[in-house]
Amino acid sequence: MMATEDNLTRQVEEIEALAAIYGDEWCVVDEVSRIFCIAITEGSEKNTRKVCLQVMLPAEYPSSECPIYQINAPWLREKERMEFSERLLQVCQENTGECMVHLLIESIRESLIMTENVDSHIDLLPDQLTVITQNLPDTQIQEDFETPEIHHGDAFTERRSTFQAHFAHVYTPSQVKEVIKKLYENRKIANASHNIVAYRIFCEDRGTFIQDCDDDGETAAGGRVLHLLQILDLKNVLMVVSRWYGGILLGPDRFKHINNSARNLIQQLGLINSKSDNSKVKKSKAKKTR
């Protein structure tokens, strides 16, 4: 009991120090579960390479356990990723019993400086921003003077993975792009392990939908969120579900949590009612059994 209380005290002191050192770059993902993240760069204004570090502080840290951590950097080659991981493991082994998150962050920064033969001009925005908008028809693109209002659902944690949904009404492809850009201005969202995207825009003149989705590395998740929007018959909507992976594989349950996160926000915004929702689900099941 005494050891647990001592660990908690040391964790609180370490988190306060990290927040003071890194300012807005240090993000709280889930305070109750002690999950945090930070985007780390090498410090050069000319180079925008970054590595997102997510850490979870177990109850036994720092006395007997190390932080549980994950690095996200799509530009890293497998060899470089292994080198980063080996350096982080070395930090953990050499500093058991001590607070070491600051050392992990600076180890990654040093690795970034040492990394060679990596493109020096990589956009801080995710590749999915290009993928999700590159095939949108020019006829739908127009000047939008302000970014649509974005609604954020309640974040919840399940077995160390945290999920949160974000929703906006969109009427043009350019608004889809603007909302995603706006979301990625939030460091916490930008540092998520996955940001799953799905949208549906109804074209009044043609009576058809422009719709697409992106998994952002969470295979098949985007299609499931898009299917949710379809069965609820929602139009002119954009849904993004962020997941911060906590080190435990959830298997198929992750899709349930992603869809529940999206659906709960839709319900919270009053865009569906229970009766119409249930009837659509029953119709969908009836079609499958024929």
C-alpha cells in the first residue's frame, strides 16, 4: 500500500514536471488510466519529421515497472523502428526504479537527429488527408468561409485503449478537408494511434451520395463507421473516431468500441431516435437472412 502511494506521488510530480517542460506538447489522453502522449520533433524548423510517443503509467511505476509505451511514425522504416525500440528498451533497463518518461522523450529526439536518409519535407498532417480528398469531384469544391462546428463525444477507456468520436455537418468536400485539418490542430487528436474517418455528402442536383472512408491503419474500421452512417440514413455528415492504443490487443472488440463511440455521439446530438434506429437495424438483419 505504501509503495503504491509513493508511486502515485512520484507519478504526479513527474507529470507536473513534464507539463512544465513541454507545455502544450504534453497531452493528457486519459488522466484516470494515466495515459499521456507527446509529439516529438528534432527541433529543426526545416525538418518536420515527428514521432508520437504514447505512454501509460502502471501502478507499479516507477518502483518496479517501466512505463508502457508505443511510438507512432508512419515514415519510419522497419530497421529504423527497431533501432528506436532498442534505444527505448535500453533506457528502461538502465533506469529501473527511477522516473524515466523525460529520458524516453529525449532518447527519441536524439534518435531523430541521428536518423539519416529520411525525406526532409514530410507534412505534419496525416497522409489520409490527401487520400480522403484526392478523388472528390471538382464540381463540389467551393469556398467555405468558416470551418463547420465540430462536436466531440465523451472519451472512454477499455483495456488501456481510449476512444473518442468527433462529428461535423459537412456539405462540400472542401469542408471535409477543413474539419480534418482543424481536428489535427489538436495535439492530442493528432497523436492518436488511429483516426478513423467516414463521411456522406448528398448531392441534391444528382440525387446521389459522395461518400468515402479511411481506416488510418485500423483495418476495416472506416468501412464499419461508414456502414453505421448508411444504416442510420445520415446525410451531410463527417465522423472521425480517434483511438489511442494502450498496449493490449482488443481483437474484434475494438470495432464494437469504435462504432459505439460514433453511435453514442450521434445519439447524444439527437440525430436518431430509438424507434427509427431499431426498425432500420431489423430491416438490415432481415435482408441478410433472406
